[in-house]
Amino acid sequence: MSSETNQWLYDTTAQLFDLTRRRLSPSPPSSLTIPSPRSLHHRGLIIDPSRTVLIIIDMQNFFLSPLIHSHPAGLSTIKPLTRIIPRCRSLQIPVCWLNWGLDEASLASLPPAVSRGFCPTRAANDGCGWHFGLGAPLPSNQGRTLFKGTWNADIYSPLRPYVDPSDQIFHKARMSGLWRESELLHQYLRSSGAKTLLFAGVNTDQCVLGTLTDACNWGWDCVLLRDCCGTMTEGNAGALAEYQVERNLGFVVGSEEFLGAEVVG
């Protein structure tokens, strides 16, 4: 599937998508076959761990700490994520943390639509948003809202033990961390030779979907880890985001499926 220089293979009998590009380059030293029995149009996929990266989005104190917000769906992702991270490390899959991390320059250049999502006036009127303006001071020395280097913008405290010195930590000032080529995450992924990206974090229908969509448009293969993502958006927003990914942007698998994936080679 796709062009001669950038193909997936599809096994019609096993209903597996092979994302390794093995016809175009030497076969990878090992591959990972991930079952996906709940998928719309296939039953699994094969990836090359040596060209795969895990991207964990916005798992920050601001979004997850009960001191600031109530986010049950986000908190439910922690248990599966703390199993996925060691599994990725065992496969030599790099782990990247992508977080909101503003400074004065990025705050000044924010598009109005991004600022509106965090507008306290809008939150007071209709219950939307996060009830604090971006860059506004939070109580109890929690720092300015989502400013780089503050407690509220730091990785959620219970996840801190799972951060390794070898991990890459990137900051963003948009709903996507891949909206332009000059983003440091974009440059890292290009230089690393990554082809497949695994996505986890919050909120599924917002920054996770935004970054994943841009990744797809830039040419990366995208895999959403279903139960490692969560949203506090009401309705079926999470399920709709998963549908969009599986139908138009990539693949959706559960953590148990990834943890049980077969290594070949």
C-alpha cells in the first residue's frame, strides 16, 4: 500500500498490516506482531521496534493532579502506561515525554483559539476550558499555568519514577507538538530514523489527536494505545477520536495487546 518507496504490506490471510518496509530495506533484526482483534479492517500489525518511538503527551500535574483538576479518565491511564514503558525499554523503543511548556515568547505568539480553550471567563460561563488562563498564576506556589519549569507543568508526580535519564523530554505551545518542522520533537524523530510512533496521554481528542494527526500528515505511521489515553471531554469524544485514528490516520491497540505482542527475530 502507498508509493513504491513507502509501502505497507498486507497479508490477506492473516489480516495483518506489515509496517516494517522490509521489501525496501534490509529486514529488521526483530519485529513485533501486535494483535488487534477489535479493529475495523484488520487483525493486527507488524512493526520494527528499532524504528519505533513511544510519545507520552501532557501527563502533567496541571491536568492530572487532584490539587488542580479532577480527571478520572486520565488517572486510569497510569496503570497500563506504567507497564507499557518498561515493555518499550525492553524492546529498545525510545520514550519521549511531550508536555505543555510555555515561556514569554510562546505565550505572546499563541493563536487566539488556543488561548480561548483555557479562558477563565468562558469556563465560568459554560463550563468549558480548564478554568485558568495560560500563563496565569496558580495558587499555593504551583507556578504560572503550564509555564516551563513550574510544578504544574512537570510530569505528574506518580509517573516521575518511570522517567529515565535516557528519555527525551520536549515542550510544546500548541495542541500539537508536531505542527511545524522546527519543533524539537519533529527534528528528533527525523534524525532518529523513526517510522512508527506509539501515542499515549491526555486528552485523547485534543493534544493527543492533534499531535497524531500532524504525525500522520508528516508521514509517520501512528498507533494509538487505547487505554493509555484518556479525556475529560463529555460525550463520546474519546471513542470518536479512536474511530478517526483507526479509519483515517493509523491504528488503535490496547495495552494488553501490545504487552502480549510476539517478538520475531
